[in-house]
Amino acid sequence: MRSIETLIVGAGVTGLAAAGALGEQADYLVLEADAEPGGYCKTVKQAGFTWDYSGHFFHFKRPEIEAWLRARMPGQRILRVEKRSFIDFAGRLIDFPFQKNIHQLPQPDFIDCLVDLFEASEAPPSEPAGSFKEMLLERFGRGICERFLFPYNEKLYACDLGALDVGAMGRFFPHADLRAIVRNMRSPDNASYNQTFTYPEGGAVEYVKALASAVPPERVALAEPLLALDLERRVARTATRELRYERVLSSAPFDRLLRLAGLEPEPGVFSYNKVLVFNLGFDRKGRAGVHWIYYPDPSLIFYRVGYYDNIFEGERLSIYVEIGLSAGARVDVEAARNRVLTDLRRAGVIDQHQLVSWHSVVLDPAYVHITERSLAEHARLSERLRADGVYSIGRYGGWTYCSIEDDIVEARALVASFSS
């Protein structure tokens, strides 16, 4: 049986960042279930179109990380884009975020939203909100919630918003108070955490290649999924071998890691949605000047449409379309694609366009449901795993909502802690 100091589970962004941080002299091996690295950060090229597994647009808060990645992407043109995002409200495009741009709504809707917002801001202090849904209602009022925040997030998360934790979206939720919303009516300021983003001409996979450049290929075992962890013996089993380890760094979904380790969480505590993504390429240009649009309308199957062609300045419409589904939903790709094309015409995204090429992928899991129970159970079981040398990190290992940069930072910090 081979012994190894550090076993890394998953060759996505988190796993590759951890491997690179360990350094070539370290004793480690990366196990990856798929035939290629990258996790969800993969790129598909078909018929002259470049697509990812959904939109992966990079917004770096730490210049040193971006510089490190760019230094490992020689010859790759990096596009820097000022985001233009909108909400489709009954066929009218409203600047994102909705709550800061209610003055762009038809007058009756604007008045309802403004009055409810004012009354919410004037309400006497109450007990802290107990859920994401309660927080939205208390902060923004019924008008804004019912027109956008409730229907959009229900389509996105495919669950009852009342079950989600107040901080389910963390720093990624565009909070705004009454004063900021009123000021925005005169002097627009819709800046958000990803107001400026970068995107490699070769697709998001170029960032994966940059991370992988710091990892010798022989240290990555592709198409070799982890099948079981024996915590007591500190042995990992795959279909072809057993590996004795000192520690494990896993970016696998936390609930799946628990099953591999023979641990049982509270029933139903780690819930999530999955997202069906369609990448679609058409024969002619579509709407210009927009990078993505949010669709709260429950009658439309998708919650967001993103425009690759407006990032690449292409001459043909190239989009990704995202559909939120419950974890147990059956996916009929052909039926969903036909519905998507119908709804894209209804929404005015396409008219006489002819579909040239398409691709689909199911992200499972996609968005984890962050609840009070999941936070507590994750903390309890993470402590149990760490006692046996197993560290669960990254977006899905941490059962959280974070950026790709956050994954790199977390992986590097964990590796640094081993030598401190």
C-alpha cells in the first residue's frame, strides 16, 4: 500500500490551488473523478463558439493572485469588462440591482415599491430576522420583494426562501438602505463586487491551466474517484488501490465526503439545488450592450441569460441560459431545450435566429442551501473530520457561497497553516 503525506480530493480550482501551494517537493497526490481537471470551471469550444460550464467571470480583490495567474498564461489575451447587467421586468430592462433602481419601473410599481420600502425602514425595531425571506421583507418591503427578490431567488435556489439562513448569500447580496436607494434616483451608483471582471479569450479553463502549471502532471490521478475513507486507519480507497495518508484536503461536496467517510449528518440538513445550463450559439447577432439579464417572471423557465458574444465582441449571438431545479428533479434535456428556445423568443432574446450549435450540462450540486442547521452541522462534522486529518474546503466542501478567488485564498491559507 502506498503511503502519502497529503491526499487532495478534487482537481478543481481549490484542489489545484492547494497542490500548487504545497510545492513540488511536498509528498502529495490529487485524485480527480473526471477525465480532465477543472471541476465546474471547464470550457467547451464548438462551431466557433467558446462556452463555459455556466458563466465564470473573474473579479479579483487581491491583485497578487491575479498577477500570479496571469504570469502563468503567456500569450493569453485577458479581456477586462465593465459589467452591464439588467433585470427583465415585464419586458422592460431595469438596471441591476433591482432595489436600487425602482425609479425605472412603471409609475404604479415604483410608488408601491417606494412606499413599502419607506414603511419598512420606519418600522420599529423587532427581533432579528429568522430567515433569508424575513430579512428581505423587513429590509426592502413587500413591493420590491414580490416583484423581484422573492420570485427571482425562488427560481434560483428552487426552494422555500424561508428555509435559508439570513446570511445565505453573504457579501454577494447587494444590500442597500433607503438613503442609498433614493440617492441612486439622481446619481446612479450600481457598483457591485463584480462590477469589473476579467475573462480569458480562451475561456475560464485558462485559469485552471494556470493553476495546474504549478502541479506536476504525474501528481494528478484523473478518472480515479475516491470511493471510501477509513478515518481510523487513515486509508483512502479507489477502484484500483488503497492509499495511506497523513491528511486529506477535500473539495468534494461535503455531504458526499461524509458518506465516503461513513459519517451520518442529520437527515435533510445538507440540501441544495442543481442548475441545468444551456450554451447556445446562433447564426446572427442579438442584443448588444448587455452581459447578463435576470428573469424573475415565473412563467419563463430560466432565471438568467448571459451573453458571451458581448464579452468577445462576436458577430453571432452566443449565450448561456440557467435553469434552477430541485435536487431530486428529473432532467429532460430535449424538452427543456425546446422550452428554452420558446421562452427566449417570448422574452425577445431571439426572433428569427437559427440555432447553430448547443451544449448542456447539469451542475449538481449548484447552489447549496445555507441554513441554521447546515451551518451548525457543518461546524460539528468538520471538527470531527479534522480530528482525523480530513479538511473539507472550497465552495462545496465548505457548504457555502463564495468566489473562485476565495477558494484559492482558502486553499493557500490552509496549506500555510500546516507549517506554522
